[in-house]
Amino acid sequence: MSESSEIQAIITEFIDATRPQYVLVVAVAPFCGCLLTLLAVLFAFSTPELRSLLVFKLNVIAILVALVTGILNGYLNGSRFLEPFAPETALSICFTFALFALGSPLFYDSILLLRVLAFYPIRSTPLLPLAKVLAVPMLVKCGRLAQSLFLHGYYVSYATHGPVTDWFQNPFVTSEWALQVIDNTIEGLNNQQVLLLFLPIQTARS
């Protein structure tokens, strides 16, 4: 009786220990499938002229980076419950995952900034309007870059030992997410202003 209760306790402990990894794998897999679908749709409904644009190429690279990040995340978490007694994951894979996890959000948001710069060229735009457009986004991105230096060790530990359940109590994680929200909001407002300026010009030409 005691032996069966010990086995049941071991099984329960293993399930509790691997549940966060399992949840992440189940959550990441559909998103990777959506990214593959998005990539196919992007090429299917684009023209050769559109594919030659820098923004299109950057969007394709962004999708591929997200796919690699998702695959690394799935591999690191899936190996935890598929091979629980396997040796620890190679440190190089952990560093690679940390690099993708920290660098990809900055890369995605930089694409939005490039869209704004397409309508405010640095060489032909006066300094004051250019500073109004770029000052706050660049300051936020510098803050996020500095923040990533503190978060690198956290992501390496996440990749090595598995996800933690108290991530929301980590001030570096919460501040990085807050900076991402601020950055995306600013870039969204800038792109909306560009669209409002661009639409009357297109209407007048037509």
C-alpha cells in the first residue's frame, strides 16, 4: 500500500513539474502553424513589385524569426516531459533562445519605425519634426535594449531549468512588457498620423 502511494506521489510530482512546459508547448504549436499560414498568404497575395520592397522582406524575416523562436521554445519545453532524464540542454541552445526571445520584439517594433521613416526621410525632413517623431521611440528602444541585458540571464535560466510560475513578480519582465506596450502604442499612433497625412494626398491625386 505504501509502495503504491509512493509511486502515485512520484507520478503526481512529475505531472505538476512538467505541466508548465506542456501548457507552453500546446500554446506555441498553434501559433507556429498560424505563422506558416500567414507566410503562405503573404506570398500568395503579393505582387513581384511588392515583394521587392524592403518592408515586405523585413516582414518575411520577422515571421521566420518568430518561427525559429517558437520552434526553440517548443523544443526546450517539450524535451522536459518527453525526456525527463536526459542531460541538461546545451548552453549554446539556451543562449540562442535568449537571443531570439530578447531581440525579436525589438526587431518587430523597428519595422514599424521604418514605415514612419519612409514618410519622414532623415535627409529631407527638418530637424524639429524629425525629433518629434523619433525622440520618444528611440528613447524607449534604448531603454528596452538596456533592459534586455538584465533579462538575458533570466531567459537563459528559463531555457535551462524550465519556465517559472512567478514571472509576473520579476520587475525586469514586467517593465520590459510595459515598455513594449508603450513602444507599440507610440509607433501605432505615429503610423496612424502618417496614414491621415497620406490619404488626403492620394485623394487629391485621384
